[in-house]
Amino acid sequence: MISSLMLVCAVAASLALGVLLTYGICQIMFRIFRMHAMAAAKERVSSPAVHVAIEG
């Protein structure tokens, strides 16, 4: 009985740790993507506009 309870608690703790770790990784990746998007937007605004003629 007690060993079954310990097993259930160990499984629940493992799942919780996995969820928290995944959440942290996602938060870090979204911050990296946000910084990249802001840098790309600044570069796009600061660079002169280039018009390319497409002949069809």
C-alpha cells in the first residue's frame, strides 16, 4: 500500500518537473525570438528601401 503511494507520488513529481522544465525552455526561446524579431525590425527600418523590378 505505502509503496504504491510512493510510486504514484514519484510519478506525479516527475511529471511536474518535466512540465516546469518545458515551460522554462519555452519562456527562454520566446525571449530569444522576441529579441531577434526586434533586431530584424530595427534593421529593416534603418536600411534604405530597395525596390526590385520583377519582369514577367
